Amino acid sequence: MPPVTITRTRSQQWFERAQQSLVEGVNSPSRGKATYSPGPVFLERGSASHVWDADNNQYVDFMMSFGALIHGHAHPKLVSVVSEAMAEGSHFAAATSAELEAAERFRRMVLSAEVVRFTNTGSEATMLALRLARAHTGRTKFLKFEGHYHGWYDPFLLNAHGHPPEQLGPRENPARIPDSQGIPPATFDDVVLAPWNDIAVLERIMQKHGRELAAVITEPIMANMGCIPPREGYLQKLRELTRDYGALLILDEVVTGFRYAPGGCQEYYGIQPDISTFGKALGAGFPVGAVAGPRSILDQMRWSENMVLHYGTFNGHRLTMKVVAANLDLLSRNDTYRNLHAMGDAAIHGLREVFQRRKLKAIVQGFGPMFQIYFTERDTIHDYRDYCTYVDTTRYSQFVHRLLERGVYMTPSNGLHWIITTAHTEADVATLIEAADQACADLT
């Protein structure tokens, strides 16, 4: 097990210096002082499942760039691909064989993808998916669920972060809580808000609004409140209801895509979306997004007077496309997903045993390559309202800060999730379990 971290002097120095040039000293609030106390750990290098900070402290990484690093850090094959691509020219903003080869591999893995359009981020992908749905149906409204995060596009930014339960309003008519200033209130006029994982309430909301909806957008597993799997039959019922009311089903697999199965959660759960979006693990550490679906919907982007416009200088970036193709080849190897699930399930089992032995009220929720720990009296967290009402996020942050001191790197934000990659080993899981045991001893 790596030695206990004693000091992060250089991280603190870098952070103080960064205040002069960066807002909060970071480029995303999830990396800053709002999450890490007394400040972020400045990471300098990574290899496989490990990272080293500015003070040369070593950690086993279970955050993995919020799930983007499906093969861990500096995978030799990807390093070689990047080096070769850079030597030949990283980007041309022109048609290349690289984007075709990436698309062909993508279509082989994602069975709902008759065609695919690459973007630069998951946020761009979900923006484009909604635009396509509106153009295809001629409707403007869409339904999103409490607690689901689909990027920082204005209309999606309702109720994507936790709030005190008394602010949430009734289940069938949730209070509408914007996640950002600077968004005109009229932006949300076309948004129907619903609780997730509740078929009865969903049926009533769809009965009221279903004929007005261009789309329902959902994560297959709620990944912005930790890791909340769907109740049995929920996604199938959602697919049935959207068809009944003529609304498209947009499955947001930016987090879950290429993680649970070669074709994502839509393959794992047997769901056929109208449009699906991808990101994170698709790029193996490089910024990329994708929108996939049938030609009847995506062909609306063909050049014409009535086209759905989607420009982008960096769409299909040659270097990134080379990485995507190599990444999907790696993921297509035999036993990749069996091993990912086995490693994750071993970590989950070990953590549960620690909490039980230490007599801590905590659960580990999820399965296989993605899970989250909740300090709670509940047996299960089913939705956003459970998370806001019953989860002790402060205690979780205290727990993770103790893990950081013991050589395990993870975000202290309870709304994110633990990630298992092809780089993690049994030794890494053993390190996590030992560190968790020691951290629990501090908490009790």
C-alpha cells in the first residue's frame, strides 16, 4: 500500500498561485475548494491505475477523470497512437480516414447506431440530440428528470444538483430550481420536470404532457447523484410510454457508454433508444462526444434549406479519432467486460464488508465498473429525492479526505461515482479496502 500522505505543500503553493490567473484557481468547480479541503490535489503524472501529485505522493486512482479513462493512464497502445498521429498532423478540419475508421468501429459496438456524428464534448452531444428531436417531431417541449445532468446547455440546467428536501416541491409537480444564474426564465418554459424511477408518477405526467413532448431524455443509470440504477422494468416502461405518445427517447450514455457492455447500457438493459449520446469513455481521456441513431433522424443534418445545423471546426478531430478507434479495438477484446465487472464487484463486496464490520451506516450502490458509497440509514437510494433527504454528503466527504491521506485518489463529491478501468488490479482493490478500513476507524 502506498505510504500515508503527509503533506501537499507544492499543491497548496500551486493553488495559491492559480488564484491569480484562474477563477477559484481551477477550470471547473468540481476540482476546486468547494469539493477539496483545504484545496485541490495538483496531479502531475499518471501510469495505469496510479497518479502522482506535485509533492510526488502516489495514489491509486478511482476517479479516472470522472470515467473518461477507461484504460487508465498512459496506456502504451494509446500513447503510441497519439505519437504517430501527432507526427503526421493532429488536425485538418477536413474529411479523414480516421473519422471513418472510428465511426465504423462505433457502429459495430452500438447496435442502435445506424449512423453517428462526432462532437467535442458530451454537452455538445446532448444539445444536438435535443435539436434533432425537435426537428424530427415538430414539437418543442421535452421531459427531463430530477437529478439528471446532461451538460451545461441552458434548458438542461434544472434540478441537477442536490437541495434541501423542503425545497423540492411535490413529486408530480417538482419545484423548478435553476442550476445557474444567467439563464432567462423563459428558457425553461419548454421543460417538463419529473421524478425518476417512479412509473406511476411518470405515467400521470406523460398522460398530461406526452403529446407535447419532442423527447424524453434520461440517463440509463443516474450518475449525477452517485450511482442509482433503474428499478426493474423502469427503462422498458419509459421506452413504451415514449412510443405511445410519439416522443423520442434520448438515452444519455455520456457516462455509461462503453462501460457496462460494448454497446453501453442500452445493450445491457436491452433498450432501443431513438437517439443516444456518448462521451467520456469513448475518448479514453481525449475530449469527444457522439450522437447516434437511425438515418431517418440523423440525416436531418444533411445540407439543405431545412437542415438541422451542426458545425464544428474540431468535430472528428483526427488525433482524437485515432484514439477512439484504438480505444474501441481494446474494448473489443475478449473478457474485457467480464473482467471490469468482476473487479468492480470485488471492490463493492470488500467495501460492504468493511462498513458492516465497522458498524457504520453506509451502503455501496451500483455494480461492476461504477458504484458509489452513501452514508445513510436507508437500504437503497432510489432517486434524487432519496439522495437529497437521506444521504449524509458531509460524512462522505470526510471519508474520502481520509482516503486521500492513505493513497487513494477520489473526488470527495458524493454526487459522482467510483470508476473501475481495465488498468485496475486486485492489488489496487486490496489497497482501497485497507484504506477504507483505516478511514472508517477514524470516523467511528
